[in-house]
Amino acid sequence: MIDLHTHSLLSDGQLLPSELVQRARRCGYEAMAITDHVDDSNLEWVVPAVVRVCDVLSRSWEIAVIPGVELTHVPPQLIPRLAQAARSLGALIVVVHGETMVEPVPPGTNAAALDSAVDILAHPGLITRELAAKARERKILLEITSRTGHCLSNGHVVRIAREAGAQLILNTDSHGPHDLIDDATATKVLRGAGIPEEELVSILENSRALVSRVKTGR
């Protein structure tokens, strides 16, 4: 399992980063990102803290722990600047909290994210085909999620992404210990979202390719 969207108590998660990573290891994770929620209020202290603990845990255990952020409910026009600021502070994966069906995310967030230097558009809700095509062009991954509520649009996201040729990624958006999943559950989530059997491996490979890219700086 590779999971590039998780939260610790550095934002609204329930666990210290060390416990989050240890529990992920017990679920069979080979790599993960800690992507705590940020905006202008906390970016400058959350990112360095995440960078520091990810380095310590990666060196201590046999798991790649990648520092990241999730830009959450921010005004869309601020996303490009915040994404660049997060990267300058050491975030290797930048996620944007997309226009999920179950939260009042500002309209225009999906479009702004896809015009910014981000890696993943999380739970993008009822994303349009035009925006999915932009995700393809900019090589930004669209998220399939196992997170309750956000997963309601998984089928739509998969259908639109496949029509547009955009790449998909599976993440948990974990906030607590019971949100983490193993490989068997990941397969069920993907199949339930409408991913054909022959394409299941490609979703994992998209995650692995992003991990490789950020680790090598390419």
C-alpha cells in the first residue's frame, strides 16, 4: 500500500506522526505522505515540523515517509502562492482539498489547483471533463478516496478521468487509526469505484511513480 494523503495531530488528525506511521507499517504500507491541512495561518510551522519528523521516521524504519501538505478551503486565488510557499519550506507532495460533495469548498478550487504547482487534486467531487483533461496535460493526479463521504463521487471521478485520459491515485485521507487500509481493502475500493481488473495495478504504479519522482527530485 502507498498512501499519499494522511493527517496527523499537527492539523486535525488523531495521532502523532510516529503512531500514524507505525500503524501504517502494521497495515503493510511501503510508503506514505503526511499531508496536514494548511493555510496562511499555519503553513510556516506545520511544514518544517512535518519535514523534520518524516526525515527521522524514514531513517528509523523501513518505510518511505514523505513530507507534504494539503491546502484546505483556502480562497482559490491563493492556491498558486501557497503551493509554492509549501514547496519552498520542504513539502515534497502538495495536495489540494478538492470540491468534494460533502463540504463547502469554494467554487473554483479544482480549476485553481490544476493551474498550480501541485501533485494531487484530492476528492475532486463532480469534476468536469475539461478539468480532467487539464489534469492530464499537467500530470496532476486525481484522487480516488476510501474516506467516508468524500468517496461518494469516486465513480464519477473514475469515469471522467478515464474519458479524459487523466491519471488516478488511491489515497485514504486518514485522520485516525481506523482510516488506514491494507492492500485487500484498497483493491475493493478501486473495484467499487469502477476500475477494471486489468487497470488495478496501474493505479498503484501511479503512486509509486510519484514517490520515485519526489525522492529523486525529478
